Amino acid sequence: MRTSAAVSCGQDIAGNGCFSLGMISAFEGPLKNHGAWFYPRLYWECGAIGQVPYLQAEVSKIRSTGIGCFFDDPVHQIFGIEDMSYQSLYHFTVGGPVEDTRLTTSPAY
Ligand SMILES: Cc1cc2nc3c(=O)[nH]c(=O)nc-3n(C[C@H](O)[C@H](O)[C@H](O)COP(=O)(O)O)c2cc1C
């Protein structure tokens, strides 16, 4: 729990839920093979994958959200990544929502 929050810029939202995850992508190889344009493409893929926890959490009556603020170096250390072969690109957290009463929420549809 503490590790999840710590690698996510100290955000409670990453440590107090059911689980959080990091999307770790093959990095140096794909960039060398396909060129620089593949860098944003990797993020595009992370975003597409991220739609799954968003939707799955909603149908499970909980919530999830993308975590864009995280420290990649400690994440790499935890997973034993010591070179550019893999890179943590996007994180996600899943859990029960905490209502922020300072905000007004309208139904989406
Ligand atoms: C790519 C991405 C990164 C995000 N990173 C964070 C984050 O690091 N911390 C956080 O609390 N929320 C994060 N969020 C969630 C957004 O802050 C959240 O979607 C927004 O507050 C929802 O506002 P809304 O309810 O007005 O749509 C992220 C969302 C996305 C799509």
C-alpha cells in the first residue's frame, strides 16, 4: 500500500484502493525497430488498455482512474529493470470512490 502511493507521487488514491498497476512496455527495441513515432504510439496503446479498467470498474460498481503522476525509477527498481529495455509508461488505480463534496457531479447521460 505504501509502495503504491510512494511510487505514485505520494498520492493516497494509488494506495488506498483495491489495487493499482503500472503498464510496463518493451521500450528500446520497439523504438529502434519502428523509429521515434512509436513513442507516442506506446502511450496510445496504454490509453487503449486503460479503457478496460475504467469500464470494468464501472460495471463492478467501483471506480478506477489513470495515474499519470508516478516515479518511473523506483518502479523500475522494484521490477529489476536496469536498462532501457522496458519502461513504465502509465499507471492505474482501482477502488471505491471517495465523493468530493466540493464538486458537483451530473449524470453522464
Ligand atoms: C492520463 C491520465 C492521468 C491521470 N493522472 C492522475 C493522477 O496522477 N492523479 C489523480 O488523482 N488523477 C489522475 N487522473 C484522473 C483525472 O484527474 C480525473 O480523470 C479527473 O480528475 C476527472 O475529472 P472529471 O470527473 O471532471 O472528469 C488521470 C487521468 C488520466 C486520463
